[in-house]
Amino acid sequence: MTFTKKKILVFSDWFLPGFKAGGPIRSLANLVNSLDHEFFIVTRITDHHSSEPYPNIPSNTWVDISSSLHVYYLDENSINDATMRRLIKERNYDKLYFNSLFSPKFTLLPLRIARQLKLRQRCVLAPRGMLKAGALSIKSNKKKIFLVVSRWLGWFTGIRWHATNEQEAQEIRLHYGSKSNVVIAPNLATVIQHTEQPIAKEENDLRLICIARISPEKGILEAIQFLKDAQLSGHISCAFYGTQQNAEYLQQCKTLAESIPEANIQFPGEIEPYAIGSALDKAHFFYLTTWGENFGHAIAEALQHGKPVIISNRTPWKNLEAEKAGWDLPLEANAFGPMLRHCIQMKQDTYNTWSTCAKKFGVAHAQDPKHVADNYRLFE
């Protein structure tokens, strides 16, 4: 395909080498790595929920990662109107890209400045799943006020929206009008080189892994409850990897897990990207009963590692059973219980088939050239 190389200024609360914010960092990193544009990313010098600066990275200056990627790591005192205004005016950028909807300092502040500078038509905003019903249900009153005020004051009028699928496009139009300028461009997945053979799978042996924040919208409590309701017997383990920012919710999950003595349920905490592959290799299935995902990078990675997924039907990953890549199920015990019982009884030959198909499905998705072409359209 033909395209014009663009200079794109990006505002994102967090970026590499950070990882604790999860999907939005990986979505942005994969976008940058997949498109042959020149990206200038403005972000924090700290990771999500951290006050420690990244080691060996200078703050408040452009850091040239490559010829096409430059990152400006801001310390907290420099995140202000004057700095953002200077950075926006520094070059004649073709597009300004905002990697969040609700961020006060990395969306609302620079977007307000862009409007004042009459750059509204160059602005592209990715809600990153924040308009999903599950996401809006967390701190719902505050978010309802935000939606009303932002519509009333026209904060997002005239910009382009980045929807990653048709459902998100509908969510944008629902909240910001049917005439909103929405471009659908799927999230991009990194192609993973994985050569491990399927793990040993015997009857009455079930090893599950979940990689997601330990928070209500990720459905961790539901995942444990479904395991309990399934009344499984045999060797059962489940590791819930993820940042543990909600202490009260984490304790609820641990208490419920302790009520299932036949299952070894662990909460190892956050996992760095380099360690995800080896953690996946020890499991049979990826398990996520999320309330809603904009994409699910952990799902994409699990599939490429040959792990069939047992997930809710509230993600873009659909019709998995037909591909023998996993199951996307209603968020109900009577859907997950029978599937968990089916999976624990699965034997090696059957598991090998599903593992191979999951990997094939995941790799094909990651290599789909149409996904990259759609993302180029986003900046035309």
C-alpha cells in the first residue's frame, strides 16, 4: 500500500519501559512498531502507580529510541500547560494522538491546548475501552458527570476517534453522537516466536493462568467463584498474575480462593513482559472472566503460545470454538462450569489438537496485513 510518512505527536500517561498500566501501553507500542511513521511520544518518567523514575532515562528532554521513535519523559513538576503548549508548537505535526479518554494531564490538558491552537482537526483519540459498560460502572457517578460535561462543552467535537472494533465505534457514537468521525482500526498484536511443544495434559489435571489486573472489571472474583461452583476434583491450579492495587478486592479474592481447598490458587503479583512466556508455558489454558476488554493483549499472547483460552464473550475474540482455539462464554456459572469440567477431563491427544489450533489462530491474527492497513488509514 502507498502512504505518506507522517510526524505524529502522541500523549500517553505511560509508555515503555513501563508495563504496569497493561493494555494501553502494549497497544501503543505495537502501533508504533508496526507503522512506518515518525512518532514523538510524551509520557511520564514513572510507571503506573509508581513514584520511582525509570533508571538511566533522562527526563524533560527528547530521547531518541530510533530514527522513527522519540520519547519525552516528563517528571511530575513539568506536566503543565506551558510544557504541553511548547511541545505541541515545537514541530508541525501531521497528527496528534491521545491514548486515553479520561486522562486529565495527558488528554484533556493537551487537547484543550490543541483546540486553542486550532489543531482540532488533526487530533485522534483512542478511548481504549473506557466507554464500555463494564469500565463505566467503576466510579460510575464521576464518569457520568464527565460524559455530560464533555458533551456540553464540546471537548471532543471535530476530532477523529480511534475505535478498535465495531462495538467500540457504536459506544463512541452512543455517547458522542451518531455523526462522530470514527475510524475503525484493530489493535495490533506482536508476532511471537514460540517453539515449545504442548505441555503434558492428563485427565483430571487442570492448570490455568490469568494475566490481568486484580480488579473487579477483570472478573477475578467471578473466575474463582466459577471454579468453586464447578466442583472439580483432581490436580487443579490457577495463577492470577496482575497488579494488586485494590487491597480490599484482593482480600475478597483470596478469601474465596481459600474456600476451595482442592485447588491451588495463587496471586503472584505483577509480571514483567519478559516473564510472561515462561509463565504461560506452565499452564494448559488461559482463563479470563472479564467484564469487558477493548482487545486483550494477554489473550493474543496466550493463543500464540498454544494456550486455548477460556474467556467471557465480552472481548473482541469471538467464535473461538469453531477454530478450536478456545471458548468465549456468557459470564455465568452454568456456562463456565461445564467448560471447566470438560477441560479438566481433556486428554493429551485432544489437547494437542486444541493447542496447535490456538497457536495457528493467534499467529494468523497477528500477521493479518489488513489490520496494519486499517491503522494507516487512522492517520490519513
